[in-house]
Amino acid sequence: PDTSFCWFGTSQNSLVFDRRDNRSLAVVQADGAVRDIYLPPNSLNAYVLSDGTITVADRRTFFRRDEIALDGDYVYASGEEMYVLDRADRSLLHVVDGYRTMIYQSLRLPVTPTDAASDGDRLFLLGGAEGAIAIYANRPSTERLPRSVNRHVWDTDADRRSGSHR
């Protein structure tokens, strides 16, 4: 977590304070009430989850960089990847790529996840039905960021075609 700054969510904004001298540094505008703030370790971005959007802000300059149109709740987050459960359809899990600010893939789950963990390569989700069920999804790898053949244009379907996400 960020040890030099404090982030607070309000009804329309995310407020950033300097922890050492309690000085207000910035206000990051959100599109609705702030429900959660994700500050991944070793990342340049902060993610502010509000009603209908995930706002991406630069953690050095506090400028709002981009937004992802998605209304959901965090299930698991690691680095620039987030797993967000859709609020309207609780069996739909969105894999969100914060680096490219896009929904990478949507997975239909047999149950609503109640807990999540990762071993570094895979994401394990636990949910309850009659008894319990555990499923896993391969996590996206930043080493094989999908690009076109000439490496200049993003090819957002490359990982899906290669079968790295199931």
C-alpha cells in the first residue's frame, strides 16, 4: 500500500492527503459515490471504484488518466489486473486490465464468488451453492501483452485465441 499518501473516498471525489503533514494534495473526480479505492503495490495507477465506472488516476501527479465503464465490486486485485463482479449479474466476473484500461475478458461463473486467492499464476475463486465449489482462472501475463504482428497495434483477442484464459 501507499505509505506516503492517504486516499479517502467521498460522495463524488477521492481526496489525497500527505501523511506526514496532513496536507491536502489533490482531488480526483469520480463519476458517482466512491465505493472502493485500490492502490496496488509497485504500480503507477490508483483505481477508484464508483457507481458505473472505475477511474484510473496517476499516483505521481494525481491526474485522472482514464476510466473503465463498469459497475461492479472488487473480488481480487493484483498489480494492474482486477477481477470485478458485475453488480447487475452476480455470476459475471470481469477481468479488467488497468494498464490498457479495458475489460480484458468476461467469465460466466456457476456461483457467486465469496472469496479469492492466487498462487501467482492462477486465481482461485470460492463460492457456495449446495456445498461449495472452487474454480480457477489463469491470470493475464504482462510478458505476453497482445500486440499485432508488427508490434505497433494492440490485438485484444490474441490471448483469447491462444487459449491462455479459460
